[in-house]
Amino acid sequence: METSIVGLRHKMRDILRALDRNETVRVLYHGKERALLVPSRKKCRKPMRMADHPFVGMWAEDKEKEDVAAYVRKLRQDRCRDL
């Protein structure tokens, strides 16, 4: 597909549809090619489940962090003494 600079603004819906069809769009300025719009190779992936995220359960084996409230109290202990 080819379009002019003005056509970018007025035909954006058609340009996006062409890109969805994996067509390359040439942008012309005074009849000369100024830009080339290429469809993204990255396709939409399936959303990742939170349970599959690498950070979920990263401290599961750490026994010190089993009781979160006690762990936070221990972290804040030195700061709170000065108050």
C-alpha cells in the first residue's frame, strides 16, 4: 500500500487495517518514498497467569519469611528504637 503524508492523517484506519493484513505501507512525500511502515513481527501473546510469573513464590523456601508480620517487625526494629 502507498499513501502520502496527508493520507497518513486521513486514511489511518485503512493503513492500520493494511498493517493487520501484514502489508507494508510506503509513505510518499512529493512522490518520493520517505518512510516505510512495516507490520510488527510481535504477535499478541496469551496473557500470563499470575501463578506462572517468575516472582510468585520466589521466597517460598525461605523459612524466615513465613511469618510476614514478624519479618517486617524485625526489619523495622532498628529504626523504631530511635523514636
